Amino acid sequence: MRPGKITIYLLYATICVIWGSTWLAIKLGLDGVPPLVGAGFRFALAGLLFLALIVSKKLSLRVNGATVRLIVMVGGLNFGLSYGCVYWSELTVSSGLASVLFCVYPFFVALLAHYWFALESLDWKKILGIGFGFAGIAVIYADEIQASTGSLRGMLAMLVATLASSISLVYLKKYGSELNTLVLNFYSMLLGAALLLLTSRLLERGQGIHWSGKNITALLYLSVFGSVVAFTMYFYLLKHLKATQMSFVTFIYPILALLLGSWFLHERLSGKLAVGAAMVLGGILISNRASPTGAMERARNREGN
């Protein structure tokens, strides 16, 4: 059953709020914990929570060959490679700059959906809207970008993370519409966790783990809300919205991250926030002139022809 517009908007807004806070949580969770270990523990715990939900709902864990390929793509590219690069890059790149670099996500998604997977059209409105939204984020974080001392390797890692996540999203949109989101998340996150922890054994030898109340709280928040809650809603909405529409969350949550920092950490807000936020909103409106449900209906009609 297709959700109503209000449900779509509420779920979309909730995802943005949660992921707007996870950049800071990742940074806090890295205090005393190597990055690949932190990411691996996050998805291992989230995978076990998904298993508990699957058992409670008495869902089948059986998968076929097509589903295995989907799990390998999502688990390997998104939860393994992408998040491994995100966590590692935040050792040398500020959380603000990391979120800006990840904002090339809609560009990658739009190009992949059009040219590689032949899934969605790419017209001038979409290109203009994405460019306008990205420019808005650049305006908001202009001072931080200029002052950043992040390493080139860290910034390149963020771009690799963005590309890997983009491929995963578009592949999932094209081939994963019938798969239960709980089962998909369970297998994919456990696969991602296994890859992250195995890679950690090779690259993070000798780096001790020093648990504290701060990094444990961050781990729990990232596992429960940043993973279980957010990805369940995200994959559910992906069945009803275009991949490009879903990618626009990367323009919204950097703005929310600044607002949350102001409210809870008393960080100073720049006047550029209003200008940049207006540009982001304008970019989203340009790219999505029609309602989400209407756009999805047209997409389905095209796929059926």
C-alpha cells in the first residue's frame, strides 16, 4: 500500500534530523575507538537488532540468488566501503567539511540513474536544482572549508564513500523493490560489519580500544537511530520515491547539523545559513516541481512501458 503525502514528508524529515546528528556522533565515537572498529561495531549491533525484529515478526530469512547479489552490493559498497571511508576520513576532516563533500551524492545518483541504470531521466531542471542545492551548502560551510586543514587523502576518501553509496542506492532502487527492508538491512549490515572488522585486523593492528561513556553512547545512538531506525525508513521510502529525490537528504541534514550544534552545543550560527538554506530549498523545488507521489507514479508508468 502506497503511503500518503504526509507520511512521506514525516518519514523524510525524520531521516534528515537523525542523519543531521550522526556526523557529530561519528566524531564523538572515534574518541578512543579506531574508525573501522567503530563502524564495524555499529553495523554488527544494528544487524543483531534487525535480527530481533525479524524473529519477532516471524519473517523468513531465505534469500535467492538475485537477493544475494543485492545484499553484496548494499552491504559491500554502502555499509562496508562507504562507511569505512566516512569513519576513516573523519580522523583528518572536520564533520562539517565531510558533510559538504558528501553533498556531491545527488550528482552521482542522478548521473548513475540516467546513464548507467537507465532508471530516471536527467533534464536541465534536475541538473540546475542539484547545482543550486550544492552551491547553497558551499555557502553555508564556506568559512569552514577555507579554514579546514583536512588531509587530501581524507577528502578523497569521502568522495569514494559518496560514489560507493550512490551506486548502492541506484542499484537498490532498480532491483530491490520487492525485498523486505528488515531482511535486507540484516544481511547487508552484518556483511558490512564483517568486512569492516576484517579490514580493521589488517590496517588497525596495535590500535587499542578505550571505551568511555561518550563513545559508547555514540555507538548506541548510531546503531539504533542512525542505522536501524533511519535505514528502515530510508529503504521503505526508496520504494515510493525516485533515487534522486532520496539523495536530496544530503543537502538537508548539513543544515540541521548546524542547527543542532547551535541548540545543544551553543555554537554560533552565521548569517550565511539563511542564504544557503534558501538556495538548498530552491534547488530541491527546481528539481522536484511535482509532488513525490506524483513523480513516482510517472516513473512507474515509464518503467511499465
